[in-house]
Amino acid sequence: MGDEDWEAEINPHMSSYVPIFEKDRYSSGENGDNFNRTPTSSSEMDDGPSRRDHFMKSGFASGRNFGNRDAGESNKRDNTSTMGGFGVGKSFGNRGFSNSKFEDGDSSGFWRGYRDGNNSEASGTSRRGGRGSFRGCRGGFGLGSPNNDLDPDECMQRTGGLFGSRRPALSGTGNGDTSQSRSGSGSERGGYKGLNEEVITGSGKNSWKSEAGGESSDTQGPKVTYIPPPPPEDEDSIFAHYQTGINFDKYDTILVEVSGHDAPPAILTFEEANLCQTLNNNIAKAGYTKLTPVQKYSIPIILAGRDLMACAQTGSGKTAAFLLPILAHMMHDGITASRFKELQEPECLIVAPTRELVNQIYLEARKFSFGTCVRAVVIYGGTQLGHSIRQIVQGCNILCATPGRLMDIIGKEKIGLKQIKYLVLDEADRMLDMGFGPEMKKLISCPGMPSKEQRQTLMFSATFPEEIQRLAAEFLKSNYLFVAVGQVGGACRDVQQTVLQVGQFSKREKLVEILRNIGDERTMVFVETKKKADFIATFLCQEKISTTSIHGDREQREREQALGDFRCGKCPVLVATSVAARGLDIENVQHVINFDLPSTIDEYVHRIGRTGRCGNTGRAISFFDLESDNHLAQPLVKVLTDAQQDVPAWLEEIAFSTYIPGFSGSTRGNVFASVDTRKGKSSLNTAGFSSSQVPNPVDDESWD
Ligand SMILES: Nc1ncnc2c1ncn2[C@@H]1O[C@H](COP(=O)(O)OP(=O)(O)OP(=O)(O)O)[C@@H](O)[C@H]1O
């Protein structure tokens, strides 16, 4: 279902509730009684630890977002703000909040949050104030300037739909970086790569540089000031890991096919890789005792200096499959210890499509390089550019980066590419599709970047549509090797997949029913749009289900907070757009729910791969809407069948009735539905549904 329909569903709520906000706003005002009428009894406010509180603290109009600077006051404020934020209770029908005191608190909380936000260090710097606000709630939520004036923008917001938020509305830090407001048009503003983060010209001496300025522009809106907290430095934290699951040993039964000439033989054990002692120690400390199939094949290939395109199921250890041999090479070649330099020339460059993923890869690189002189650095959008530069100039052997930030830093001449020996594209099909492909092409034509003959290029993903494989050839030496572990584009078999027929208007009810049954087990709920993510997250919190959300309209600080709250179990439900579909490795995610199915089958495979990782089992439940998802029936049946899952009869019927000639149904029973395109076979993902072919509805996400 499109956004339109969905908005139509909530519009009635909007129309009935906006006036209430208006009333509160004008009758109480920021200096009004409501502000002072915060409930005195914590029991009135705190069901808790309140689920709503969790949610709000996690970044949704959290106390912090409301400019909550005083730790001593934080609880009270959080609660207040939370409820305030959930003044939304009214707008959503106020289910469960019949207590009038609560409703008082509700509006007072709102105003308190509003005021706090505006009184913060950065008060006034973000006129949209949005910073004290829960973004969806335009109707008066923290919109105003300190003097409560309405401005045209505010009016637009008020009429723009309760959840039809425009990006700038999200905010809530009020803690010094209010100037990050997304009201800016700079690169942090969510523009999906290539749209408005950077426009890169195709010619001229500095054609690789950011033309629009992106983050570096002084004229493109407020600067981003967020500096992510440094990760813990103690050894225990560095090597913290989760246990492999009961199906880890079953990986051995997965068939692997290697194509290309003169492939080195696979190794069976870490010892056979002949890595140096420090690396072996780190592998042991990471809890790795046995290689996964993709590691068995990729490690010797990379050690042999060959280019590689590797496709293996989600959660099967692709990150270590490239990091370990690269580090082994570096150690063997005698890497020069990093030292301060204005221009750093890393030996290894790893790019990935999302900020969270690139950060995760960095943490893995830091773990495996522990105790060596190799220094890994991570840079990504949504954070202060100066911070990225400071990280780099201190020394950089392995640079983990999102494309936008990378190009910015290259443009600033802080990174030279001359020494690049290893170029890794993780989630390579995503990195080469319509969204990031042009930028990757720019990257390899940047001055100094060694030609493909001179560098080793490695590509990894769980999905590799045929046409993307063809594009990839431009990046790889002609004799690259192709490793297919199991089915290219296939789903992980450790994920039990269920597809339910649920119409758009029954989805919320069904979701709540499922989540109540699930209890506190960690669950990711995928929706198709950013505003829907906000809406569903808010709705769940109202249903007293601790929820947070991650999507491209949230500040990076909020994204990280949300992920942190989800990881630690504080908020066991994470509502996400596809920005969280790929690569994220979060312990104990037992369930994935596709509230909305994605538009492509590849995306489906990645999404459900957030559970059932590393031999653990997981469950995925997908709501199939007959109005909008029929195009997915055919590839879905194939993915289910290949993963030996039950296929509902109704789904098969739809698949049959929407049969697309050319879809390789005959490959259904094959072990390799898709193989190295150099063999000329057709791919699983060529049924018109691969991500490169279908415009991604979240392509306006601020992924990197
Ligand atoms: N040989 C191993 N032994 C034990 N654990 C491993 C091994 N290899 C990888 N892991 C762990 O398995 C988890 C999944 O690995 P990783 O994130 O690299 O998977 P992936 O294949 O890249 O998944 P995705 O396709 O979702 O990106 C990680 O927690 C990682 O530390």
C-alpha cells in the first residue's frame, strides 16, 4: 500500500486531534499552567520503567531531546517529556490513558519539553524548535519559536498531516547541537546519496570533489555537530561476542561453488590459513573456533591475492572472511605504524551503504587488529566532519566509510588513495545499484586510486542480481573468482518464515497481537516509509510495548541511541525502514516482522537475515497485502521453497496467477539458482524484482 492510502487512514485521527493541540497550545502556552501541572506522584506518570518512557528516552522526544541537561532531574523530566511526547495519546485515540491527571501531564510534559528544548544551550538556534518535539506531531509539538509565534513554516507543518512529517520536523536534542536540525539542506539532511548529499561533477580536475558542498559546504545549512561517543576500549568490550547457535555446524553441509580459473583450495581450519600469532589470538578471543563456509573459501582466495565476488547467506561471517586475510596481508607485508599526518594514505578501504553497518565493520576491524600496529578508522555521515578528519589524521591503515562522507573527505584532501591495496565493497550489490553505483564509479576514478590491476577488489553480499554482477566486472580484474555459498540471493534456512495475508487496515491489530505473544524477545519490525516508522513506533508505545525506531530522518545521535536501546534490550522492539535491513548484526534478534513487505525480494532476504544469524534460529513473519504485494508472490514462493519453508496455498495461487514469463521457476529445486554470470545462467533475482531494477521507495533515506 502506498503512503497515500496509509495517510488516508490516519487523517481522520489527525483532523480530530489537531484542534486539541491547538487548544492546549493556546490555553496553556509555554508559560501556562499546564507546564506547572506536572504530576507530582510518580505513580501517575511512571508505569515503569514505562514503556513509553523507554521509547521516548531512546530518542523519540526523549528527555534528552528536550534539552534535558540535568542528570539529577532526568527521570522526572524524562517521564514528563515522555508523556508530553505522548500527548499523542490524544491524537491516537488516547487508548489506555483515561486518567485526567495523565492528560494534564501530557500537555504539561509537552510544554515542559518544549520549554526545555528551547532553553537549552542551543536555544533559538533551531527555529523549528522541532528539537523539543516528536517529529510526527506537527500540530503544535515544539514547533514554535521561543515567543510562540507561528511562522509560515509552522503553519505548513500543522496542516501537513499529523504524521506527514517533513524531515526538518524531527529533532529533539536541545543539547548543544540543535544546529543540526534537519532543516538544513546539507548532506545530513537525509538526502539519499547522490540526490542532495553530494552532487559530483563528471569532469574537471576536481571532479571527485563534492560540488554541492555537502557537509563541507558553509552555505548549505547548519553544520552537523554530533560526535559519536568513542567505543569502549577495554579488551572485554572489544572482544564481546554472542554464541554461535545450534545450527552453526550445519553450515558445513551447505554446498559451495567457486567459479573462475585457478581458484586456490579451500581451507578447513584457521590453522591452515597460517595467520600470525596476534591474529590467531584475536580470533580465539573473539570466540571463533571454526570457519564458516564463506570463510573457508574466501580466506585462501584473498590470501592468494585474487579479486573476489562472494555471495553467502546473511549472518554467515562475511565480515571476517575479508578482514582476516586483509589483516594477514598487512601484517605480512610489514605495515608502517600509523602516525599523525595531514594526509593519510590507508592501505585498505572498506565501503558499505549505511552508517551503522560501517561502524559495525570498523568494530570488527578494530577487534581483529587488536595488539597490532594497524589502525582502523571509521567515518560516516550524520557526524561532525571535523571529528571524522581528526580520526583520520591520527593515522589510518584501514578506512571504513560510507560513500558520502568518504567522498567529502577525499575532496578535502585528508585521504589519499595512492596506497590502496584492498578495496572492499560490503553489501556490494547495494553499493553498485542505481543509488550508490555512480559514486562508486567516481571513487575508482579518483586521482591516485590504483587501477583494478593494481589493487585487490573484494565484493561481498547475500544477494547478487545478475545485472549487478555485470556492473561489478568494471571494478574487478577479469580473472576474479566467484564464490557462491548455497543459493545466491537465498534466505538463511535458520529463519522460519511465515507469510500471513493481512490487509493494510488490519496490520496494526495483528502486529500488536503478535508482539504480545512474543513478549520481551527482541523483534525488528520493518515498514516501508520513515513516517510510518514513526507512526508505528508511537502506536506501539501507546500500546505499552517498549519500542524505538531507526530510519533516515532521525538524527544520527538518535539512530545510535535507538540501536543501543534495542541492542541492550531496553527497547525490545525496533521499528525500522530498510536502512536497517542490511548487515546489522545484533545479538538475540529472535523475530523479524515485515509489517510492510519490501518492494524487492533481495531486500526481503536481507531484512529477515537480521535474525537467525551465525547458526542461531529465528522467525520472520511477513504481512502480505493483496492490494500491494502481489508482485512479490512469485519470488517469495521461490525463496520460501528454496529455504524449505511451508508455502501457503493462497500465495502459490497468486504467484501462479501473476506468473511472469522468464522467471526461472525451473530453478526452484536447483542448488544454485543464481551463479556467476560469466557462466551465462539466469539469476534468482532476475524476475523483475531485484533491487537494482525496482526503484527503492526509501531511496530518499539518509543511509550514509
Ligand atoms: N567463524 C566464526 N565463528 C563464530 N562466530 C562467527 C564466525 N564468523 C562470524 N561469526 C559471527 O557471526 C556473526 C555474523 O557475522 P557477519 O556479521 O560477518 O555476517 P554477514 O555474513 O556479514 O551477514 P550479513 O549478510 O547480514 O551482512 C557475527 O557476530 C560474527 O562475529
